[in-house]
Amino acid sequence: PDKPDLRWIGGLRGLESGVVPATGIPFLCLVLRSLRSVDFNFHVILDPLRLAISVPQALAMLLAWRPAAIFTTGGYLALPVLVAAAMLRIPVVMWDGNVVPGRSVRVTARLAGCLAVTFESTCRALGRPRRRCFVTGTPIRDPGEIYRAAARAALGIPDDDKLMLIFGGSQAVRRFNSAVADALPRLIRKVRVIHVAGDVGYPDAVAGRDALPAELRDRYRPEKFLTDDMTTALAAADLVVGRAGSSTLAEVAAFGLPLVVVPYPHAAGHQQLNAEELVRAGAARLIGDEAFDAEGLLAAAAILDDRALVGSMAAAARSLARPGAADAVAELVLAAAERRPFPDAAHVESVSRGPALGAAG
């Protein structure tokens, strides 16, 4: 099939203006900003004006381009585009990855003709019938042909060593870095560790590695970010300690990994509810943010001493996995663009389950 002609419409701040053009997708910018705080400042006055200006701005963009369909994750930034799309009768497919959608997502969902979600309960929360709300899971990066043995060889991890991958995502990574620093001398004797410390935490993490006895230093690998190497780290890992963002949960499940999850305590508690879904399934253990410290990290590592527990958690993770989520969502977008009926739920389910990742070999 022909390669689709894509455009990305975003706001004034955030990573997308730098990340998206690097992929070759043209980036169009609204005057609107994402809402990140409720502080009373001059933006309280300017943001409603930006929103009002962004609607005709989005309308002009869509009139000039005339897209066949729009894909969105909803929220405040999507509102001008979705209003303009409704005026021009352009079909909209929207995806949301939280158990309970936020307020702005609930508002913008009314402007979408089809919803794709990670959790079945989200359809009920959005008041959508199943014929227009599909459980696809969370789209994740394409791992390509990646296998556990090859991933461990690439990272220099011996077959008989246990590897813990620790990353706090983009929010509140300081809590993770502090726990690693305090636990490191004891932790590294039990497991090998790959630790994503972020820009700010990386120098201290390197100093912590250099303070270890020389014979133990290669067991601890601090990184600023992993980006494209994340799939290699996941394929090689035996246990993940991380936050409960939708993408993190989806990738960990796709690789069939036990997870110790420390939900980000803010953002309306979305991560707590997301994490509880995996805990109920037996795929994760939950530690509250305020309780996560060196002892919590050492307790997490102790999971690897129980082979039966590791096996049951890994099986539970695989039962939740939807590594074909991106393909399932793409089918919905193409159906909308071509004005075809949406596929039935059973087909979307089959596509989303996709092939297992990180297979042995």
C-alpha cells in the first residue's frame, strides 16, 4: 500500500516540537499551550484567548490539508483540532491509555467517532458502546527481531546473572535515583542493574558506580536515557522497577516481565489505577511512592530469589500483553479514513494480541 501522508499538530511547549520533525513527519504548531499547573498568573488570562485563536487556526490547517482522518490522544491540546474536524466532517479516532480518563479526555472523547483504549473499563468510563470502543492495548515501539540471548550478549550480561532494569520515566525520577544510591552497595551484590537516571541524576549515578569496589563496577550500568536501546534492555531483563505510565506497563507486559511498580502519585492518581490492574492480575507488586526507598528496592530484588513467583508473574504479564496494539489502532484509523465500517471487536482483539516479544533464542 501507498505510504500515508502524515502531519502532526501540536502545541507551543513540550518535547514533540523537537522529536516529531526528526521522524520526518511535518510538525504544525498551534498557539495553544498544554496545561501543566493551576498557578494563578498571566497565563490564566492568556490560555482562554489562545484556545479561542487555535480553533480558526486548526480549521485553516485542516482546510489546507484536507486529511482523510485524524488520530488523537485527546485532551486540552486536541480540542481545537477536533472542533475543526467536526465542522469539516473529518472522522476522528481517539486512543486513551488510562483506566479512568482525565476530564479533558472525557470532553474530547465526545468528538471522536471511534475510541481505542488500553483497559476495557475505560469504555464504560467514557460511556461508549463496544461497537465504537475497542480494547487495543497501548501502542509500543517496534522491537524488530530481538531475542533475550542476543540482547544479553549485546549488553554483556552473563547467562547466569539476574538483571534488574530500573527507570522512573519522565516524572519524579529523583525518588528512584535516591533509592538506587542508598541501596547500591548491597543491591549490586545480588543483581546486575541497568539504571536510567536522567540528565540530572546521571553524574551522581556515575559517581556511585565509581565508588564501588573495582570488581563490582561492571554490574551497575547507569544511563541518562535508553531511547532506542530500551527494547534491548527489556529483552535482557529479569525484573523491571518503574512507574505506571501506560507505555511502561504495555512494554513490560509485552516482554513478559515481572514488575515492581511505583505509581507517580500526582496527575489525578491515573498511574495508581493503571498499576492496580496489573497487581490484580498477578503481574506486578506495588510500592507507594512515599514508601519507595533503598529497603523497598532491595525487597523488589528479592523477588528474583523465588523462581515460582517470577514464573507466575511473568505468565500473568504475558496474559495481559497486546504487542500488536499499534497495528490494531492503525486498522481503525485506516477504516475511518476510507469511510469503511470498523472491524469487529474479535478481529481487533486478535490483531492487538500480536506476536510475543523478547522470545528466547
